Amino acid sequence: MGIKFCSLSSGSSGNCQYIETENTRILVDAGFSGKKIEELLSSIGVCPTSLDGIFVTHEHLDHIKGVGVLSRRYDLPIYANSNTWIGMEKTIGKIKDKNIKVFTTDDYIEMKDITIHPFNIFHDAMEPVGYLALQDNIKISMVTDTGWVNDTIIDKIKNSDLYLMESNHDIQMLKEGSYPWVLKQRILSTRGHLSNDDAGRILKNILRGNRETVILGHLSKDNNLPEIAMETVKKNLLDEGINVDKDIRLELSFRDKATKVFSL
């Protein structure tokens, strides 16, 4: 069967990713109400009773809003590092002891027939992580909510079959937009969010042109447009000789609905 991946939603209003193998079904983040996440899962034909757990990237509300509700409703284990647990425990509410799963960042977490590998990223949270999902020779990389991608991250994520890559803002739109200057500085910082240009530069250094799937994630509602994100990334890749129509699959995530389900 391999791995199936769907971005149920990606953006500042909420984030939730779905991963399925033959024996395992997990969420990465649950940043909406429990009801909304149930609706998103239903839209791709998945019943939440079949889930095996939730992995959390960091404690910001748009990543954890529904974590506690889903854990209590469906008796789901929650996986996060100790600092993220400290940051989110008051928000997510009471969790059964058996469902509190604390990992060390850079661990390899075996869950039935899939391995999950959290790695450090750069964001203004207590200990934010990205994730790899690994099975046999299949590799998925999730890199959102980071203001910088260093060589260590590049080494972690390269040679993936699917990338969920942050493409948060168009720099000019952000600078000329209505956000307060302090917020603009935060977004532009190395602990903020990757721009469209950042995403393009990173991707052109790691893509092989082997029909990898790239999903652009966490697009800003106010400081980006889907067509601008796509064109900026395409231009960067073309500069490196990567033909988006032939060499890779370039897709968009959405703020309020699921992508198609990608089978790897």
C-alpha cells in the first residue's frame, strides 16, 4: 500500500496533516475544533475512530486547538517533546496518563509499520519540530512554521518523495501590507515563516526532478496569493533547470479544505 498523505488544512487559522499506511493512521497537528477536524477527515473518507495518534509540531493554537478534544473523544495518544508539552498542557486540558507520549527531538518513533522522526526547526515556540514519515524506501518531509532552513534540515529532508514546504508570504506584499511593523519583523525573522522565495531556493537545492510531489503550505491569507506562491517557486526551480510540469508535481495546500490524497 505504501503511504498516503493529505494536508487537511494548512494556514494560520489551523493546521492538520493526515498520514496513512496499511496499518497506521495519524495526524500531525490538530489546529481546529474537534468537530472541524472530524469534518475534514470525513471529506476524505476517514473515520476518526480509526486514528492511532496525534503528533504535535509546537504549542501555537493553530496547531493544537483540537488536540485535547480528539484525544479524550477517541482515546488517542499525543506525541510531543517535553517543552511542547509544557507549552500546551494548559490549553489542551486533561489528558489520560497513558496518552501522554513524550519524545526527545531527533528520536525515531516506531509506530506499527511507520517510523516518525521529529527534527528541530526555527520558530518562536518552545521547541518546534518538523517531521519525517518513513516506511521502507518511502519518505515524507513536513517543514512548516520555520523562519530558516539550515544545512542540517536540508540533510534531513532531501531525497524525500513528498515535501510539505512552507511558502508563507510574498515579501513585497508583507512589507507593503497592513500588519504592524513588529509583526512584520517577526514573520521575516529566522524564527518566523519562510517566504515564497525561501521555499523556491530551498527546493531547487534538494529536488532531483524524479517526479517528487511538493505541496506548498501555510500560505498567508493577507500576504500571499496562491498564484504568486506557485509562480515564485516555479521561477526558482526553472532557474535550476527543473521543469515543474515534467520533473516534479507542484501542488498547493488550502486554509479551509483538504488537498487530494497523495499515494506514494
